[in-house]
Amino acid sequence: MVKDIEGQENERPLIFIGNDDGFRAGGLEALINIAADYGDVVAVAPFEHQSGKSSAITVDFPLRVHSIRNTERVKLYSVNGTPVDCAKLAFDRLLPRVPDLLLSGINHGYNSGNSVIYSGTMGVVFEGSFRGVPSVGFSYGDYMPDADFSLCEPIVRQVIEKVLAEGLPEGVCLNVNIPKCERILGLKRVKSASGYWKEEFEERVDPHGRVYYWLTGQYHNAEPDNPATDHYWLNRNYATVVPCRADQTAYDYL
Amino acid sequence: MVKDIEGQENERPLIFIGNDDGFRAGGLEALINIAADYGDVVAVAPFEHQSGKSSAITVDFPLRVHSIRNTERVKLYSVNGTPVDCAKLAFDRLLPRVPDLLLSGINHGYNSGNSVIYSGTMGVVFEGSFRGVPSVGFSYGDYMPDADFSLCEPIVRQVIEKVLAEGLPEGVCLNVNIPKCERILGLKRVKSASGYWKEEFEERVDPHGRVYYWLTGQYHNAEPDNPATDHYWLNRNYATVVPCRADQTAYDYL
């Protein structure tokens, strides 16, 4: 028996949800709707979109919390900070207890290959992982604000059900990517593809004649033909799950 | 024979330096001064301090570059972005070629234990690591802006000389922490201590009666007595080096 978010005893799991696209994002709404079938949901999301914020935290300005939705099974708050600020505030102030499960996303766009390191979606997941909470990030291969997340639902349910039933090994969290395609052929357990971003800055001149740079670029996959990697299978209409650790110690070299 | 930063042929290594405390930081100046003994230095640092920015990148506003210093052996630029923005701009626009070595810091304050994940200093290091450049972050256990970095010098030189001579294994980069003490007893190769931050937000009320939160907290070390960890030795006046990987795939669980 566990306490729900009003302190009542019940058997519904407590599920925390974060994201990096902000509290208005369609991917967040889709994830909340699915998760509410499995437990009581507390979602805390950035006030504005926070793409590429990695595990950044805010030390220079104060954070404010707004309650956006407050129903029996779903509480949604916005915070004027980064994805990880939202998660930290949730664990410290907004959650009634340590949650049984942490979900992040569904991100508008992949967090695959080396992009994991820039991902606020995965920043939230690592935050849960530090606290011993089974934690999963979901990303969908459609960057558009009006992306249709209904295709993701079977994979999201499959992963949630497995993690709620079995948990995850200590220190391990999951990064799930789902391709945009008519029919997903399955779910592959793989590693992140190695690579890097090329030609990243576009040079422009402002109306006052001064140069500025805008981040852009193409991902260069160093192992496009490696079937052990996420990119390989995403390009072939499979969803992928990469088990991850927040700890970046290179144990094999120690 | 390599080309130096003016395109002349010479045998001096090209060294890139980044940080997260900004271009005015004493720790950056100390690292530039040491590195200039070993090669030609190009340093690109944030215009303002950027603590806790992890691997965050800037997608919502344009970046501008200012030349701060331009001598034969040292070029220093500032950029109005994150530590990783600075590194990406350097690799894409400001470096004449791929550097032989990347250094980051010297950070004002430790980047030890789980704090690595929030560290802009280490964000820069991971950026170099993606590109196959031997990359090292240095952090010193004194948070003060006027910290005296002279105590760090022997350790910094020892690591630079070893990495320039031997390189690093593929995908491995280094996180070096140096304690503030009268005499450093040695350098230990260890893993990052496990732990998390507790009691992180201070609640205050603004002059208009509205609640806000400020990030604060205490690090909770989950393994204080483990001599395989960085915290254990930093508390005993040893410097530590943790070999790290940017790739967070949990290979042992795959």
C-alpha cells in the first residue's frame, strides 16, 4: 500500500513526468494521458521550451511554480527553469513522496546517438536515476509542434508496463526513441551510435553590420552500418531502447 | 611538423582551452599561462560565468565573438553563450585546425562525484572527446573568485605532459580535481563518488508577497568510506583523476 498525492492510502503508483519542450507540448500531454492509466501523475515542465539544455541547472535567478492543472489523478505545474530544475523542484517540494516511476517526454524529435548528452529530456531521466527511481525518457522522430503521438502509444505502454513490473538495475535508466513511420516493426535494445555534429554555425550579418552566428549542423554518424546502434534501427522503422548510466566514469579504463 | 595558429609550420602543439567561469576567471588565466609553455593556445570562454550549464547548447539566440587577446602564442575570445557553445564555435570557426589537446578550467570549485553531470567545465571536455581530441578538465577546491591557483600548477603540468606524450584511449577523457591544502600528497586514479544533492531549494517571499525558490543544497555522498572514489582522496589532500566517457550507454547491462 502506498500513499497517493492527497495522502490517501491506495495501490496506484506515483508517476513523475518531466520534459524539455515545455508544459504546453503535445508530447507531454500524450505521455500524461498514457501514464494516468497506470498511476497518479505529477508533471512538472518548463514554462518555455528548453531544447538542448542537457543537465543544466539555474543558480543565478529564482524559480517560480505555477499550478496548471489539478485533478484527482493529474497535477501539472510549470516552472521558469530548465528541465532538471523542474525535476529537482519536484523531488524537493512538489512530490508527496519518492515516485515509483519517472518518465520524461515524449520529446518532439530524436534523442539518439551522441545527442543524448545535449538532451534535457534525458537530463530529467538522469536526475531520477541518481535518486534510485526507475526512469525512462521517450523521444519521437517528429520535431513538429503538432506531431501526432498516437503512433508512440503501444511502445510507451510496453515499456511502462515492463518497468513498473520489473524495475531497473541499480544506476540504469532507459532512453527510448520511436521512429515516425506507418508501422513500427519492433523494439531493439542497442547502444547510442557514435558520431558528432559538423558545420555547426551559420554566419550572418545583423542590420548594424555586425557578424553573429547561429547554431545549426548535420549529425555525422561514425558507424551508420552498425546494427548494435540506435540510428541503424531507427532508420529501419524499429523503436530503440538504450540502457544508460548517469555516471560517466570509464570503468573499463580504470 | 604542424601549422601554428598563424599558419606557419612549427612543432608546437595547438592547445584549445575552454571553461565555465567566463573569460575573466583567474582559473582560466592560470591554465592559459601554464599551457602556453607547451604550445600555441586558443582559448574561447563564456562572456559571463556559466556555472551548472552542463552540456547545454544555445538554439534560441545568436552568438557573438569578441577577441580579447591576440598575441603570438595566445588568442583569447569571449562568446555570449554556454561553455559548450564556446567549444563548438572554436572547432567550427576559430581554431585553424583540430587541436592536439583540449583543456578546460581551472574551475573555481570541485567537479567531483555526481556533480560532473552539471559541469560546464566537463561539458567542454566531452565536446573534445567526441572529436577524438585528448581532453582534460581541471577543477580546484576553492570557489572564491580570487582563489590562488599556484598550488594546482605541479598537478596540471604533470597531467598535460603525460597526455601530450601518450595521448588517451579512444573515447576516454579526464576529470582532474585538486584539493585546496598546504601540500598535495599525490594524484589518485579513481571513479566518481555516487551520491545526490539534498534539500535543494530555499523558499523565499518576494517584495510583492509571491513565493520563489532558490537552488541550494548539500551533496550527499553515498559512499564516503570508499577509497575507490574521488571524494575519499580529495578529503585526504590527494588530487584525483577520473577517466570519463561522454557515451552514457550502460554496456554492462546491454
